[in-house]
Amino acid sequence: MSSGERTPPALYSPPGQELFAPLEADTTQLAAIAAAGTGNSFVLEGAAGTGKTHTLANLAVNCASNGKTVLIVSEHVASLES
């Protein structure tokens, strides 16, 4: 790992809560989904084609299935419609 890269957080699901991710996701995406499920707030950024839309869809499903509320905002309406 280069000096500018960050280590993704470890996967963690609170006891009694499953991690729901109906769309394919890699370990970094699953870490973001798990982090949101524990109540962390963050900005999800990445280059085009890196799976942000899939990650956000999985994140919304996971949080909603565990009774949490999700707010997703975007500068571009097309991003929210996909």
C-alpha cells in the first residue's frame, strides 16, 4: 500500500444485525456499508466506474433493513435516478 492510500475499516456488524448487500460488492464497499450500518456518517467519493452507485444501493438496503434512515445526495440528478 502506498503512503497516500488509506486502509479500509474492518468489517463490523453489530450483534444481531446481518450485513445485507444484494448487489455484488468488494471488501472496501462492504466496509463502507458496514460503517454506515453502525451509524457512522461519511462522504463516499470515487472516480467514475468504481462502484459508488452499487455501494450506495447496498448501503441503503442494509440500513433500511435494520430500521435506519438514509440520506443520499448528489450534485447530479442522473446519479440519483440510476
